[in-house]
Amino acid sequence: MTVGPVGTPEAADAAACVAAAVRWVGARGVAVRVSVPGPHPALGPLLVLGLRIHGTDIFCSTHAPSFADVRRYLPSGGDLF
């Protein structure tokens, strides 16, 4: 199951929101797929929980500020940022 998109108004809430979604999926005994941008605060805690990095996408933007704050937004995958 893919977790995302998940967005929060405040970056401080982002890790807790993603963790809640991952726990909900994990409690149902299915595999979890999460596309986490490097700066997202959920990345470290998800790695500690045992999730592993299986690939990478590269996000580039010349718009300042970026159209999406990757500290508050977790996409559903590289194709649908």
C-alpha cells in the first residue's frame, strides 16, 4: 500500500502525521511504500522503525520559493509529486 499524499500546515506536525498513516497500514499486515523527500522530518523516524530506502527520485525546482514545501508534503510517488 502506498502512503501519500500527506500534507500538513506546519512542518512540526508532518512526521507525526506520516507515522500515524504508516502505523495504520502496518497494523493491517500489508507492505508499505512511502516516497519521502530527504528534507521531510519523517525520514529519520521511518528509517529507525525499519523502513528501508529502495530507490531515489530527484526533485529539482528553479522556482523560489519552491511550489511545494518538502518539509510539510509527502507525495504519493515520483510521478505524482
